Amino acid sequence: MIKFCQIPAPLQPGDLLQVIAPSGALREMSALEKGVEIWREHGYQIQICDGITERWGYLAGQDQHRRYQLKEAWFNPNVKGILCARGGFGSTRLLEDWRWQGGRGAEGQRGRGEMEILPPPQSPIKWLIGFSDVTALLWSLGKEGISGVHGPMLTTIANEPEWSIERLFDWVEGRSLKPLKGVGWGGGKVSGVLLPANLTVATHLLGTPLQPEFDGVILALEDVTEFPYRIDRQLTQWRMSGIFPKVKGIALGRFSRCEPPPNIPSLAIEEVLRDRLSDLNIPIISDLPFGHDGPNATLPVGILAELDADAGVLSFGDEELGRVLTCRGEFSS
């Protein structure tokens, strides 16, 4: 059986969404305000967590403070979705002993004197939207069987082209997704469970309790500001971990600002990707429009996807296969 995630109920204008900063210190206040305005223009109530501008070094406050934001948004029954402000680093730190369904880890410690939030008896099912460092939260939530959205955050959405913004709202409001076109490496067609991620964040989840099952998965990977040798090192770790033989296909997005340092011998990032992946004998597509520094097309976690590596097209389950079967939680392969 191929396992799928349950998709939260479609959002409707008027729903309350909460903004949290689970990772890096917030620096882009103007971009944040533009992002909030986009969501409000679409009819949503936007609530920003108290202390979102707090800083502790490179983090948006100490772990206790950021974990409280996540807990408050996740367990508040009035909140229908969580909008992550930005990436950076830090979301993985929140997941040490964290429980989405409640329990000791999710209750944690009180943040800055606030009242304790008691989790409901059953885990909520709501939207979580972000990418980059938010990969850790998306994968953790996916292990609970709940589909999050690898897509624009509040500080990046204003830079998205109109089609990308509408794609995000199409998905969270219950409409289907259009296929994405890239460069096919050949190898035919394959269907599987879509698992999008930032490569660096995902690599550091391998071998931890947050590592998902990779059987039947189509990996969708992107990265930013990593030298080619670092991408090489990470992909080599995936190879030596024995994961790639389980994967049905790979969809590569943008690897932006991954040029080698000047005056130092290096392979180009494109050469590294070809060298480390092309001998896996699975369908692969590159140059898809998602990731940093350009259009970041919405990719849901844990839905049915089809990768056509001859045509270079990544498509997504239709209303019947993509939404109905995900609610069942499984699909016979």
C-alpha cells in the first residue's frame, strides 16, 4: 500500500489564520506586511502571534517562545491554518519531544508567562504552509498523516508571480492543481506519494524519528546558498543510506545561489546533480518552478503525483484520485 496524507478541509474566506515564526529571526517586516495584505485581500482574517519579532541570535526567540507560538496556533480550534513567516533555521529544534496530538511534548513549558494551552483529545487537522526550513514541520506533520503545503511564506508570497499566488489559493480552497513543466531526464512515467523538501533540511532529518518512509515516494527537492560540494556530500549521504532504491522518482526544483566559490576548482551544481542522480535508474525531472529566488509553485505533502520524465511534466491527482483517496489514507499500488 502507498500511504497518503489527509488533506484539511478547504479554507473559506472569513477563516482565521495565524502567523508564526518557527525558525529564523524576522527581518523582513515590509515583506511580512505585504504577505498579510495578500491573504486579507482574499478574504481571510490574519492573526499574528505575540512576540513574532522577538530574537535570540539567529532564531525568532528561544525555543520555548517559538514552540508556544506553534502550540497556540495548532491547538486553537478557531484557527483553520498556520502561515509561517519565514525560514532560516530553527523549526527542527521545536520538534524535540513534540506531539502534534498532545501529550507531554506538545504541552511543553509555558512561554513567557502565558496561560497553558491544553491540547484537545484528538489531533487537529488544519493547514500548515511554508517551505525551506519549514520542511521539518511539514515532514513531521506528514508522519501524522496530515498534508501540509510546501509553498510561499508570508515574507516571500508578494514576490510570487500571479499564477503562483493563485495556485496556492486554488489548492487550499479545494481546487485542483495544474501540472508543472521542467526538463525530463528520461525514464518513463511513475506515480507515487509527493514528498517536497529543502534538501539540506531533509538530509539532517535522516536517521532521526522525523525521517519518513520513502517507499513509493516522489521526492521534490530544492535548495539555496549551498556550494556544489555540499550538495554532493548530502546526495552521497542519501545514496549511502540506502534510500534512493525505495524512491519512485525525483522532481528537482531550483538550486539557487549554489555556484562554487570563486577561484576554487569545482563542479557546477548541474554537474553534481547529474553525477549523483542520473545512475539511479528512476524517472527524474529538473528545472521545475519551485524553490528560492523565483516562482515557488505550491506542492502539497503526501498527495498522489505523476512524474513523466520523458515529457518533463509533474502532474497531480485529480479530484477523485488526489482528494478522495487521500482521505482514505491509502491507495493500492
